Amino acid sequence: MKIRFCGATREVTGSKHLIIVNDKRVLLDCGLYQGYRREAYAKNNAFPFKPSSVDALVLSHSHIDHCGNIPGLVKKGFEGSIYATSATRDLCSYMLMDSAMIQERDAEYLKKHEKTHKSPIEPLYDEKDVKKSLNQFVSVGYERAFAITDGVAGCFYEAGHILGSAISHFILYDKTADKRCTLAYSGDLGRKGLPILKDPQYFPPTDYLIIESTYGDRTHDDVANIQKELADIVNKTAERGGKILIPSFALERTQELIYHFNLLSRSHEIPNIPIFVDSPLSIRVTDVFKAHPECFDKETAELIKNKENPFGFGELKYISDVEDSKKLNEYHGPCIIIAASGMAEHGRILHHLKNNIEDPKTTVLFVGFQADHTLGRKLVDGAKIATIFGEDYKVNAEIHKIDAFSGHADKNELMDFVMHIRGLKKIFIVHGEEKQSEAFAQALKEKGYETHIPKFAEEVEIE
């Protein structure tokens, strides 16, 4: 029995891990690597294994860095089943279509504007490949065992990260050696006490654990502070007549923001100003949320039971039409604009930043992780110039970041999760920049755990 680590090793994006048992191959996640355009394209276009050799895929959740290259895998020959929760499958139908559309649009842009003689970048896949991959999904509920392939059975547990996210727990049986072991994969682990979703679950004793380490060297602000911080930023910006621009992932973070703004509005802790969700994908994703009450925590379930809509209220306006989005540039007075993408790399948020970032009345609020080399990371790190659509703009806007919004467990929450797992022989640490992974590994070693931070394409034996 072996594990081959094929992505998100000593880095944050592009999760892919291959379990090999009885000559059968089960892939855990198939995410897109995100970074410099040409480097990302090269990495995403070349799998470190033959796609047609993979027998099945188990998907932890629908974020693009975990699911985004599934259509590329299918395009290159993968024909097996894709096991995921029902909510994850529904979200993927939108997330993957959106990914295909973005790739096609970016490819067209580069063909028009590429000034060098480099070969133009083609989309990794198109809508036809997305539709084919969606046909291979098999929906499985939480805490329901399912057979995957010869010698591999799985079970999903709540990860508390985004709607439908799952910790995958496996029983592996090597027929030749007559050996059996258990393995768990955290996917992205969520936090206790976040709104809307249930908290992460604990699961049966486990021999081996593959765990993320996005925030392996730091702690988050207390979740209880979110509404106060939000209210302070909104009130100060509104007093000076400015716009609050929030780059936000269409999935989960936008719905959390809406939830909090709803509460703040009802309690009159923020002024009665328009809140625009300028993202067609966010609108579709919010509809998926409404269709999956089985994923909600007690508080959200109670709101719905009392016929309150946590995703819609008086000041909130959803915008899908491009012309309506453009009209926001002419809007005068304070307002809140939530738009994708969360790292300010593409999408409608770039247009809002271009038109407002030089205005000192504006606030740009980041509410999620910002990967290296992204515009979001540069702004959070204090960049004075923002390059948007090839043009430079002075950063006169106020830049804020609220860490408490993170959907990833911090170092203390990760440690608490690990210490609730009995029987661990070894922990493999993935999905974190090297500094975070090493810090978390050291903290685990000090508690007596055996750890390993794999390198790209490294293969390890388990028994």
C-alpha cells in the first residue's frame, strides 16, 4: 500500500494525492494549481501519473484548488467514478463551468494582447469536458460507508470548511500481504463556531492521517469579533462617504458575509446602505445553499424554521447583468460591493478596484487567505501600486483584512483536531506553504507524533 503525493506539497494549491492498493489507484482531490499564469498552465496540463490508470476519485470539497482539474483529468482519459457529498456535486456543477468559462475568456484575451512570440495558452478544458465529468459523480451522504474499489472503502465526515466539505476516512486492505490499515484525509479543515455550517466531526481510530496546514504557524482572531470588526469598518467608511469593496470567494465566504450583514442590519449596528453582491456565480451558489439544509448548524436551521431568509434581506441586492455591474461605477455615496474573486486575480472585483482604488474614501476589505503572488496578497502586504488589466494605479484606498473569517483551522484548531484521533502512527502534512507546514510538523513532534512533509511526486509505503 502506497501514497503518492502529487500536489499541494509544500505549497497551498493543486491538491492531489494518489492511494495505491492492490494495483488499484484512488485519487484524493484533483485541484488546479494557482500561481503565475505560465507556470500554473504547465503544472496543470501535466499529471504526474497517467489519468486513465486512475480507478476512482474521492473529492473532499468544491473549491477550485481541490476540484478544478477534474475535467482536465477526464479529458485526458479518466473514466472512473467521482465520490463526493451531494452538496459538493451540486456546487461543482457551477464551479467547474465557471472555471471553464474563465479559462476560455483568459485564452481569448491573451491571444489578442500577447506581445511576445510565446505560444498562446489554450484552455485546459471546456464546457463539454465539464459536462462529461459531472456525469461521473456519485453522491454519498455523511457517515455512510461506500465501496470504492478492490480493497478500498470510504466514509465521509463533516469537515466544517464549506458547504458539503468532507473529511475522508478509508479502510485499506492489501490482499497480497493480507494487511489492513486505516487512513484519513482532512481535505480543508474548518473551524468550530463559524456561522451556517456544522462544526468538524471526529471519526474512528486511524493509522495514518493526511492533513492540511494552511495556517500551521499562526492563530486566527476570535470568531466572536467578526461582527464588531465588520461594523467598525463599514461605519468609518460610510461616514466619509466611501465604498467598501470586498473581494470574496463566490462559495462560502460570500454567504458568510451576507449572513453577518443581515444580523448587523437587523440590529442597526451598521447604517442603512445598499449591499451589492456583484457575482452571478455567488447567486447560483447561494441557491445551492438553500437546497442543502442538512449541512446547516442549529442556529441557521432555526432561522429557516422561523421562515427567516439568512441569505436575503432589505438592503441586499444581487447583480448578475454586466450592465448593472457597470452602473455601480457611477454610484455615489457609501455602499458595500461584494464581488469575486477572493484573491483579486480575476472577475468583477478587478473592475471595481480599477475604478475606486485611487479614491482615499474607499476601503478594500479582504476576508480570506491571499496566496503568494496574487494581487490580494500584494495589497495586504502594503503595495503602493496595483497593476490591474496591465495598467498601474496608486493605492490610496484603505486596505483591511479580517483574519477571523478564515474557513481554515488555525494551528491550535489543527492540533486539537489531531489530538482527538486515536491510534495515529504517522501524519503527512500537506496544503501549506513550507513555513506553515514545518511549524505545524514541529508542534506535532513536540507532542510525540511522527510526521512527514512530503515532496512533490514522493511515494511512501504504509502498512
